[in-house]
Amino acid sequence: MPDKSRRSQARLLAPLALVAFVITLALVLGGSLGSDDGDSAGDGPAETTESTTLGETAAEPPEKPLKRVYTVKAGDNLDLIAEKTDVPADTLQELNPEVDPQALVIGEKITLRE
């Protein structure tokens, strides 16, 4: 038969361990779900302060390479593609004279840059 004192210790430690686990889980999830930029509203660019040590330069993040081709998706039209790609609709028409802006086909490739 198990020792009663040992069993009573386990009955006390199990709920304490569960509470400790829940608190730790809440802290971990709360820290990982928090905003990286400190801008909780998300209405504008966050002010950041970067410090550099002597001899270091603050490197700007690399720019995203400009895509040369866009693949037409369901619901796309030339104006929507122009808005998504930041290429004026007139430029898209000049670069793609064979494309009928009124009858875009899903999967069709549209040139964005020369």
C-alpha cells in the first residue's frame, strides 16, 4: 500500500505544477503574439530607434526585387493588376498589346517591365 504522506505531497504538487505550466504558457504565447514594431493600432509607420556601435553601419533591408511578369488570377482586371503591381494601366497596355483588357484569362502572363 502506498505511503499516505507521499500521496498527499503529490496531490499538492500536481495542481501547483499545472498552475505554473499555465502561467508559463501564457507568458510565452503573449510574448510571441505581441507586435514587433510597438505600433498596436497599425495606422502608420512605427517610429524606430536603432543604435549602432562604433564601426557599424545601419544596413537597410534589401528591397524586394521587382517582378517582371504577373500571372492573372480569378477576378483580376487591368486596373486591379496595375494597383497590385504599382505599374500604371497604360504602361501595362503598352507592354502587352496582345492582351485584351476586357477578356483576361486566368493563368495568362502579363509583362510588367521591359
